[in-house]
Amino acid sequence: MRLTKEQVNTIVKICRTIAGENSTVWLYGSRLDDNRHGGDIDVLIESPLPVTLMQRARIKLILEQQLNLPVDVLVNHPQREENAFISMIRPKARQLETIL
């Protein structure tokens, strides 16, 4: 995984602060491949509470400002049927937790 401990902590903290403390944060995409270079940070947030479009935009904006990298943010609500894209990425995604 091509993220530092500080980047992981920032991602988890911002996502949980805005989307809810019980949110689960996943990383998917090119940042999981240690052999690649560059690329944006792809984040999937699963929250027991609905996350509004404005909250999602706020997460993206704050993460991009703090990480100085482009960030894509997907949100899935566990009570909602999972869309095809999320079903496709989930098996390869890695859950992020705060690293002390």
C-alpha cells in the first residue's frame, strides 16, 4: 500500500469526523499496488448513517488539501443495495484503520 501512516490516519480521521465515528473506510485502486507510481487516492466509506453529497464533497476537499493529492470518494450505506462498481472493487479493497 502506497500511503504513509500519517496519510492513513488523516484519511480515517477526516472520513469518520464527517461521515460518522462508526464509518468503515476502505482504500481501493492503484494505491494498493506497491509496484505502481503516482495516482489518486480512492476511498470507499461505509457509514451506518446517510452521507449527503455535501458531506462527501467536504471529505474530498479536506483530504485533497491535507494530502496534496487528488482523492476520489465513494460512499455506501449498508442498508442500501450495493451498486455493481462497489461489488467489483470490494474484494480487492483494504480496510483502513488508524495507525498509532
